[in-house]
Amino acid sequence: MVNAENMSVEVAYAAPERQVIIEVTVDRGATLMQAIELSGILQQFEEIDLGRNKVGIFGKLAELSGELQPGDRVEIYRPLIADPKEVRKQRAAQGKVTKKGAREL
């Protein structure tokens, strides 16, 4: 039961093979780090390294020391495998080659 000094938030993480959202009750003024620790998610996913993984609230980057609001969803993000800008450049270059090749046929 949530009283005036407590609030409910969620902690979410998505690994390629499994995704979890854990609801936790924290004290008002709790930080992202406190909610993450209380959720037990670090024990479920040993690959999470909060020194490397970024965190946010509803898709917006945040600091581990940031204060939570009632109903927030703390998200732990996995590191990117590839740079999105570089991938777009490669796709654009591949598209030009394909279009050139199509004209030559």
C-alpha cells in the first residue's frame, strides 16, 4: 500500500531475449539509483553495468542521482552495438550503389 510518503515507480530493462518491468514502492524524493537497487534488477541481469549503461525516465536520459516522481518508469539502456549515424551513411551509400547498378543493367 502506498501512503503519502511513498510512491510507485517502475524499473525497466530489455535484453535481446527477455524484457522486464518491475514495479517498486519508494520513498518520495528517491533517486533512480535507489529504485534500481530496490527492484533487484541488477541481480537478474548481471550484464548491467551502471557505469556503462545509460538510464532515463520514459525515454529521456537522466542521472542516477535524479529524483523520481510518482508513476515514473526508470529505463536502463543497453549500449549501442553500432553508431546510428554510421549505419545510415552505409545504407545511403549502399542505396546509391544499388541505384547505379540498376541503371547500368
